[in-house]
Amino acid sequence: MKNKIYVGNLSLDSTKEDLEQFFSSAGTVKEVLIIQDRDTGRSKGFGFVTFATRQEANNAVDVLNGKELQSRSLKVSMAKDKNPSGGGGHFKGNSRHRY
């Protein structure tokens, strides 16, 4: 996960190729993943980009956070490791969710 960055506020029309081209200015892009809704297959507006090295990933965060892609100001940060619990448990926390 050390070479992976989170990319938020993506245009719903952004493609893997768009992200690969945009982020290649920061280093060697190894993988691009755009998260999609499992039912509709539409983009959820965020994704992940994996670089060849940690230095390239850090460079992407430093240089590209806040830059525009397809008229959207991107949120770029280091990706966090998945929660080891696996998720799927009962919601805990504040109750600001809708039913």
C-alpha cells in the first residue's frame, strides 16, 4: 500500500486511461483502479493509483493534490490500509445515516 494513492472528487466520466495519463507526470503508474457501484457499474467518483515507488507516490500527492482534471479539483492523498476486520459489521458511530 506504500506506493498507492487515493484520488477523490473524480468526474464520473473519468476513465483509467485519463488517470494514467494525468498521474504519469508524477512517475511510473503501475495500476489504476476506479471504484464503481456494484449494482450500476457507474463510477463512485474516487479511485486509486499505484506507482512504482513510494517517492513517486509522495510526489504525486505533493504536486497533484488540488489540480484540475475534467473541471474537477482532485483530492489526492496517500491511501490507507484496509481495515483488517474485514468490514461488514454493525455500524458504530454517530447516527447520521439514512434509511
